[in-house]
Amino acid sequence: MPDASQHQPEDSATASGRRGGKGRRRKPRSTRRKALVITAWTAAGVVVLGGAGLGYLYYKFNGNLHGVDINAALGTDRPEDVDNGSMDILVLGSDSRAGDNSKYGGGDGESARSDTAMILHVYEGHKKASVVSIPRDTLVTRPECTTNNGGTDPGGERRMFNESYSVGGPACAVKTVESMSGIRMDHYVEVDFSGFKKLIDTLGGVDITTSKAISDPDSHLNLPAGEHTLNGEQALGLVRTRHAVGDGGDLGRIQLQQAFIKALINQIKDVGVFSSPKKLFDLADTATKATTVDSDLDSVNRLVGFANGLKSIDAHDMKMVTLPVVYDQADPNRVVPLEKQSQMVWDALKADRPIPAAATKDSAGDKGDAGSYVDSN
């Protein structure tokens, strides 16, 4: 999330078994009422789990969803579709200043950037997952992309990662990630500021415990140490703040976001969604309005199938890391990937293996204590 200064129906089991457009059947999943929420954005998948049973509301929720055809936009010039039972999803939080988001910063709707980016890798069997956060200020070699106005941007070296979204929207963001990693993204999920805030409010808030006081006037956040139930505005402030934690940079903020996400995952199964029809309706309505997905997920049935494939994973089944980086010598406000260590991360995910500890040992991204500000247990 950004800082304040920058401001039809289809069989669900088949949908959940898709990888990159190639059909593959999954084994039936547990019916436990647990759900994976890799960030508030994937709450869209969680809350529509019950939506399939509300047949008379199908078209309402279906009409809320916004889809983008990543496959058509990128064509065949993409990494190989490795069919090993795993799944890779690019999850973005955008900082569009359009509409309800305008209160969070200046500029118009065309200034949107991907201020939070996570690659969610779900391992074969869908019992465990890894999450790799990509710092927004990472300098990357951006590939050529079709721009938002239909032109062509040549890309180039030393371009900020989050500019990919502002240049060419979701397709360029996916293309940049695939170029960096050599891994084909199976799905795309995006939620903006106002969507994040509304989801948290509709959930009834998120309970966290802060081990230290967090005070950041820029993100309008003032939390003493102790127990809190955060409303949407407070939760948004927490995941946006960077001046109040760590070294004041984006890397500390990512650690705080990851701790918050784990706290959210740990309580999502206890919010009473399935015992309250009204809460289920409100969550499904809010989440489907708030979320942009790839065209393989842009119907309620498809999204239900996707979510069903994730519901057996909880916070203890996930490993969350930051892409191995160091501060750029020419510009300390930017970071650059550690080439060898980053390749270890990509190789592990491509082979559906756990990320080795050696990959992040010397990374600036997983140092510091910002993540300890929020108790995620």
C-alpha cells in the first residue's frame, strides 16, 4: 500500500483446476470452513464461497465483478505453463486516485500504481503456500508493454516496478512479473484503497495486538501498544504506514503488511459469515464490487471454484518473504534484486519446492523488526 505522500456460469470444480488455460482436475477439497486470505484483496474469493448457494443473487454478484483478459493481452510470448499441480497468482493493491480513492492523495485516475504486489504460490495439493512480496521501489528491467492509451512503451533498465501498472495496467504488471521470475501467472487479483477499507468494515473489523505503539500522522494512525479492533480506515492506515516502523522505508512497511495479513487469516474463519445470511450477502456484494480479476475468474462460479481450492490453507501453512534485495548504491530510496538469491526464489517456486532460507539470508527485505509490531499468532 502507498504512503500518504504519493498518493456463463461454469462448473466451479473445473475452474479451480485450471492453470493458464490448460484443463486439469483437482482432487476434492476439505469442507472445513477455513479460508485463505493472502491479503484483504483475496477476501473476494473467501466471501463468495457461500454465494453459489444464493442462486437468485447470482447475476447481481456476477455483474459486480470486473475482469481483464490477461491471456489475450499478452498472447503467446509468456513463460511455459508448468503443469505440476501448483498455482501462481499475482495479487496487487492499486493506488488509483479515482472516485472514492481521491481522498487518499492527489492526481487523477490515470496515476494509479501497484503499491502492493505479492506473488502467491500455492503448492501441489493446495495445503501450503508461499508469498513473495515485491517492493514497489524495486528497480527492474521492464519489458515492452502496450500502454493504457493503446500505444507502446519500450520499457528498459532501472525502471521502478510499480510503474509497470501505471504504464500498462494489469497486463503490463503481469508481463513484468513474468519477465522477472520466468514463472507464468495463472491468475490476477487486484483491489484498491476504497475496496480494502470497505472489506474490513464489512467484516466487522480486524483484531490485532500491537507490541509497540504506532503513530504516523501521514497515514492518520495512532495505535498505542495493546489490543485493538481496527476498522477499515485504521487497517488501511496500518498497511500504508512506513514512517512509524522500521527504517521508515518500504521494506519495513512490507513486513508490517505481512504480519497484518497473517492476523487477518487467523480470524477470518471466525467472523460468522456462514451463520449470518446478511453478513454473507454484504461481504459478497462488497468483495465482488471491490475486486478486479483475470478473465478466468470473472464469474461468481469461477471465483467460488478458485476460493475452494485455497480454503485448506491458514497462516501457519504459509511462508511469507520479501524478494531478496539490497538498497541501490546510486539511490538509497530504491532497491535492486540480489540476482543469485532472487533466482533461488524463482527456481524454488517453479519447481514447486519451499523457498530455501539461504535465499533471504542477506536480503535487506527480511531484516529489521517492523513485522514484530503486530502479533500475528
